[in-house]
Amino acid sequence: MKVLLLIILTALPLTAWPVIETYQFNSDELRLRYQQFTQELRCPKCQNQNLSGSNSPIAKDLRRELHRLLQEGFSDQQINEFMVQRYGEFVLYRPRLNQQTLLLWAAPVLFLLFSVIALVRVIRHQRVTALSHKVDSPLTEAEQQRINKLLEDSSGKDTDND
């Protein structure tokens, strides 16, 4: 028991404790805008984390810069422009529609279209295959007699078992 306690107490300082940053805002509107921006802006280092969820140094700098811009009265559009100029379109979780991001915005529609086309082709292929395997000619007399004999043999076996 003492060994377990010693291990826990030794490992405790190694855990990462998140730092909660507190900024003072002149109004609740600015605080809400700050929270919205920290949810909608991506950390340039952390690939798939927003600013509010990242503890990287660059995310901390961006939050500090965002606070400054809001306090200085920048509009949402001006803040977005500033962040894009400084870090590129990657910083936006919802990038704007332009030449560079056209494929990104069109990809879901194209994927759906290609999926529907592929599904239609598979269904058509299955129908054609089923029709080509369908037997159009009746059985020959020898084939019919063989089937009848097999059926009689199997029905005769069933009556013997009862």
C-alpha cells in the first residue's frame, strides 16, 4: 500500500495542469464574442483543436491577441481578416468560399453524387446479370425426367423415416 501511495505521489507532479486564463471585458457582449471566437478559430499548432481547447503557447498568444482586438473595438470581420492574414485560412474552422477552398466545400456534394452514380450502376449491373442468367428455354425431356427421379427419391426417403 505504501508503495502504491509513493508511486502516485511521485507521478502527481508529472500530470499537466491546465491554466485557466481570465480576461476582463467591458461588457458581456465582448465576453460572448470572445468565447465564440475561441470556439471558431483553430489552433495553428494543434491541427484539430480550437483556441479554447488548446494549451499550446501559440493558442495562448492568439487568445491574448483576440482579447486585445476585441477591447480595441475591432469588428468580427476585421478580426477574421487579421487572423487569416497572419495564419492563413487554416485558422478558420469554416473557411470562406474562394478558389483555394472550392474543392473543400464541394467535396461532400461530389461524394454524394458519385455515390449515387455508383449505386445506380451496381443496381443496373445486378439486373443485367440476373436477366442474363435467367433460363429462357424449357428443360429437355431427359432433364425433366432426372429432376422427377430425384424428387421421387427424396420424397421416398422422407416417408421411410416417419
